[in-house]
Amino acid sequence: MTIKTTTRITSTNAAIEGQPQSSVNQRNQVNLSNAAILTVDKLSIVTQSGLALVDKLSYQLKQGQTLAIVGESGSGKSIASLALLGLLPESLTVSGEVQLAGTTGLPSSKLLIANDNVNNSHSARNKSLKAIRGQRIGMVFQEPMTALNPLHTVAKQIAESLRLGGIAKKQWHAQSIALLNDVNITDPADKLSRYPHELSGGQRQRVMIAMALAQQPDILIADEPTTALDVTLQHEILALLDSLKREHNMAMILISHDLNLVRRYSDDLIVMRQGQTIEQGNTSAIFSQPKDDYTGTLMRQDFGTALDLVDTRLQDNQTLVLEVKDLNVQFSLEKSLFGGTKRWFDAVKGLNITLQTGQALGIVGESGSGKTTIALALSQLLSNQARVNGQIVVNGQDMTSLSKNELRKFRSQIQMVFQDPFASINPRMTVLQIVEEGLLVQGFDKIARQQAVMDSLETVHLPLEFAHRYPHELSGGQRQRVALARALVMQPSLLILDEPTSALDSTTQVTVVNLLREIQQKLQISYVFISHDLKVVRALCQHIMVLKDGMCIETGRTEDIFSNPQHLYAKRLLQASIIA
């Protein structure tokens, strides 16, 4: 892919024609401890319409240093790093100077900026970028489930990185095992034969890190490496990256929207907003005395408090909107020769839930504890590969006893908002078509559908003119509001929200939580709220359930558990959230 660019990537060594791959990968032995290994000077990224996505970003990165770049969605932090690797669309114009120290085997800067033949210029630039990608600068992308190929095993995907790094094929297996050991994956030989969907979120993120380390880069870019991970895993992943950085003597660029989380793991900090550098300097200095009000806002992250609703569950059982009795969910682990299942995995074990009308239940736990499986079981969205036992009663109706036709009609009473709004809504549909889809299935006429859509958009505070926009024309927070409007248009009594704020920046998270609290009070709707962010759960939910290995280990009123957790794991989880 080519880019309209005047970016200069210069090196300390000129290219040598016919140089062998081993020589190309060779590190310059110059002591870089006090010198910048990467210098970015006035990097700007502009759209065809003239909008500056990044405006004159400058920084230096030294060997062994961690530079954190933080900011809300659309601040330019991710595309500024993608520009270093030439991974931006060709419609964007990139300008500025990027100098990578200690590089061998790269074309000189003249080939990149002063060539009369445009095609040759692009060809030379792409050639130089290939020598940088992976070998000099590795990248851990934001969402491993999207970045990893779902059709290939872990072994094949790591082997691809090793092949690009010039490692002999006979060494691939041993090197892959070593890399998985480096990122603390248990039983690495078994994980090599697994596909991405067979791994937990934390395991997938570790595989991504292993792939980024395969070519032993000098610089590692970690783009939101803790998105959608529970609070304990967030610290584990960042501590792992910090340890690997020291062990391999790398430098690291840590991109995040969580300013409080990067406080412990970065040396220097850049705060960005709408492409502008708002604040820049030593991390400790910025936290002790932020100079800009926006930086202070990112630090505070005030979600407010949950609605103070009276719990009358024991007084009147008729107000229960959800009652789950002895729910068990198993997944097939191993097939027999004739297609039957030889081994089952117990994902959820003996779960019981009661939820009152207008109340919110927060379900928390580490990655792989069964949170999303419970959400899918309650929504009757598990595949035929799963074996589900137990009762799921919504508004007095046992959903497990309904036929397909009866379930289709009953679904309006229980709706689900998925974790990634961009993946769960059709990119070819307008907002109007997305929100009205459920009403169309239920047989509503056009006038009733359009009015209901307008009312739903108003409820989630989206302008009515957004009805004719497509998902790619919206921000992350706006897409999440569309997903919420699609669920609310059915007027459900129970709403299941699976990590609805995990991929949003801190300011947007606060806005969405306030909106959900407002809707809960206005519509007296009940929530099953699944999240790894305990601050969000505390701000929204009156009750909380802590899961571990598919089992409920503690449940009760949210404030009671936060003030006096009984189970050792619950104490550890809450302590991690306080540190974050």
C-alpha cells in the first residue's frame, strides 16, 4: 500500500547492494543508552479534505524507555504510530521527519523524498518499510481476535513471523515454544495447536506479543494492549511488557486511553486531543502537577454513583424480571471418531441469579471465568456445540421451554448489547435500518418503525439526522449508542450488556455510564451488566456477582462486597481495581 507522503525515514548507515539477510538484521553496536533510538519531528497526518488528524507531533524515544501516548478516541494516538510502519490508507497525506537510529541495510533518505519517478519512490519506500516492520519495530495490535487469523493455528501464525525474521524452518517449533514461554503461556505445546477462538482474551493477547517479539525488534508499539481484559489481566499484561522490554533491551511506545493505568508503566507521557499535543513530559511530573485541565479530566474519570433503589425482592417475588436456577453450560472439547463428544469443558457451573425489575446486576471476573457465556446463554444465542442445562425464567416464562417461533416473538423482552459495536452492526446499513431491524422482524409497519427509531435515538441522545449515516461515519461512543438504541427500540424489560464500555476512552465511558443510569431510571429497565471494569460496575449496579472458573464465588449488594469482600479472590480483584 502506498501513501502520499513527504516523511523521511533516515538511518545511520547507507544501503549496501546485495547485502545478505543476516547482515540486514544485524544491530548497530553503537551505545544508544543516552541517544534517541527513534526521533519523530513534526509528524502531521492530513485527510483529503484538509482535516489534521495529527498536527506536528514530535518526540524522542531512547533505548529501554517507555513512552505512553494517551487520549480519547480520535485524538490521533494510534494513527501516529501506524504511520511509522506505513500502515495508513493512501488517501492520507503524511509529512514530517522520522529518524530511526542504528539501522542497517536501508535505502538512503534521498530515495524516499527526492525521486522524479513516483512509482520508484514508492517502491523504494515500501522496500525500506519492509526492513523496518517486525525487525526494527514490532507492533501489538489493539484487538487480538481481529488481528489474529481465525483460520490458522497459533503455531502457523508465529511461524510466519519467524519466517519473515529469517529463522530456519527446522527451528520454528522450538522458537515458538520459547516465545510462548517468554510471554508466560502455560502448556505452550498444547496452545500451538489451538485456534484463536479456543484461547481466552489474555492468552490471545500474549500470542500477539509473542509474534511481535519473534523478530527481536528494537522498538515495540503496544496499541491498547489491555482493551477488554479484566483488571488483574491488565496489570499482568503491562507488567509482562515491561519485563520483556527490560529483558530484550527494547524501547516501547504504549498507546492507551486509560491515563491512570499507564502511570505505573511509563517513563514519559504525551497527552493528545484531536490531533494536538496537549501535554508532554515526564510521567510522574505530569501526574503530580498537570498543566492542562483536559489532562486532569482524564485522571479523575468520575463515573458517579449507582441509583439508590429499594430492594423489595424479598417482599414481592412478582417483581422478579429474571430468575436463573442451576444453570450449567458445557462446550465440546474433543470429538469421537463418529462425531460424538468424548470430552466436555464446564464453562458455567450451577449458577443461580435473581434480578428485580429496574435493578442492575454486575457480573465480574477474570478472562475465561464464564461472563460472556452467561450472557449468551441468557439470550439463547449459544451454538449447537454447547450443552445448556437449567432454568432461565424471564417475566415468569421459562425460555428454555420455548419453540423457535415462540422464542422469536419472546426475544423483544430480552435484548443484548455486544462488546464491539462495530463488529455487531451491519456496516452496509444506515443507522435507521440498523435500529429498525428488530421491529421489521416483529412485523411493525413502516410508520410505526420510523417513529420508534426516532424515539429510540432521542433516548440515547443521538441527533435525528444520524439516522441516515453509516457506522463508519460515527465515533466509537456514537456506535455504542446506536447498538443501545437498537436494543431499546424493542422495549425490553431486561437488557444484557456485555463489556459495553471496554473499547471506549475514559471520557466516553463516563458519558455512556451516565446515559445507562438515566435510561434505567426513566424506563425502569433491568440490566445484566458484564464488565471487567469494577469502577464502572460500582457506578451502575446495585448488585454484583463475582465469577471464577465458571462458578459464583460471591454475590450481594455492590457496596457491601466492595467494602467487605469475603472470598480471597474477590479481595484480590477489588484490590487490583483500586490500584488501577
